[in-house]
Amino acid sequence: MENNTKKIRKMMLILSKATLDNVYACFILANGARMEGIESEIFFTFFGLESIQKDKLDHLHVATVGNPGMHIPTMLGGLPGMEAVATKMMKNKIEKLDIPPIGEFLEILSASGTKLWACKLAMDMFDLEEKDLIEDLDGVLTVGDFYERGQGDGTHVIFI
Amino acid sequence: MTERIYGGICVMCNDQGYMTQLDQWNKEVGSAIAQEEGIEMGDKHWQVIDYLQEQCRNEVPLTIRKIGKSGVVTIKEFYTLFPNGPLKKASRIAGIPKPVSCI
């Protein structure tokens, strides 16, 4: 029998996407962990890096093409302006729920003790330097470094 | 619903140990709950508790974001004052319901 008294000690989240819904899901999970007294860390890799790039983080979009959850026919989803309209609608909803915009959310996460790490390989791939990323970043790590931080009982890894 | 004794006063609590009647709360009750949570209360702690109770009386739902904008504490201070789940712990000490927000 599994020992169900073992508590979650740490959530290690890997964010690989730049769509607004994925980024918010990741941030809310990380923040929710801190609110419960659970440690949390985010590893930004591939397109997830967009959400910590100073000049990009305010311009993330929801996907209207290839996203059945939007209930917009694929052909219509590709029309000019569709993504902008859908994004604006989502941002309005988010603000009404008192969920902060991406930049402010990152500040809250950092102040709450969530560790924010950029993936070294993905940075090299996209020709990014640390100066392109937010000030609150805790550093640049390899996958090995990130796993090492997750050692010990009660650590969970989630890929988004 | 159970009755519990804090600071020599019998108060009504739900199953998770949150008080259900704010008018039964006083500072001694708050101190006793804080002790149970392993927190030693100082002036700054009480300022936060005052703020939380005021928000509760005005029926404003609490979030970490609101706390940060309250002007009472920064988010960093809030996590330092009430370690390991600050909003839940502070709400319990303040005698207000458990927060339902995820943010």
C-alpha cells in the first residue's frame, strides 16, 4: 500500500509553451503551491522563455488555430485579428478574476519564493542572453541542474 | 462544527479549525490560535490581522495580490511573517473563513 501520509514538499514545473492559457496554468500552479506552504520552481524552456523575456511577456496570445477548446472553426481562427480579439477577451476575464498580468504575476511569484530558472539549451537555441530576461530570474540552468534541485522525497515534476 | 477553547474563551470553529463567528474573536483568542500555528505575534502581524478582518467585514475576497497592494505588508514580508501558507494561517488567526482563492 502506498503511504498516503507523505506530503507534497516541492512542485517543479517545466513551462515549454508561450500561449497565454499555458503560461497562466503554470503560474497559478506555482503560486498555489506557495500559498499552501509547498516549495515551487519553474524551469522556462523552448517557447516558455517568451514569458520571461522583457520585450515579449506583455504580448503573449491565446491560440485560435489548432485549439478545439476555443470552439472557433480552424479556417476562421486563422483570419487576421482573430487571435488578438480572443486574447483581449481572455485578458479581460482574467483581470476580472483579480489574476495579475504576466509581468506582475512574475513579481508576485518571485516575492512569494518561487524560483524562476531559464533553460540554458533553449537560450542558446533562441540566441538569448540573460539581459533579455526579467530581473527576477534566479539563474540559467541545465536540465541536470534542475533535476538536482528536485532531489528528495515529496518532489513532483509537471511538464506544461 | 466544534467548540474550541482559545485564550480562555469558548469559540465556534469548523472542522478545519477556522472560527465561524468573528464577533467571538479577541486578541487573546488570536494569540492562542497563532501559538497553535507556531507563530509569535508582533506589531506587524497584528496590523495584517486588522487588515484581513476589515476586508472580511467588507466582504472583499482575499488574494495574495490584494495583500501585496494593501500598503500594510509586501508579499515578501507576508510570507516571512506567516511562513508555510501565509493567507490560510493569517486568516485562521484573524478568525475569518478559510480563503477560497487560488491566487
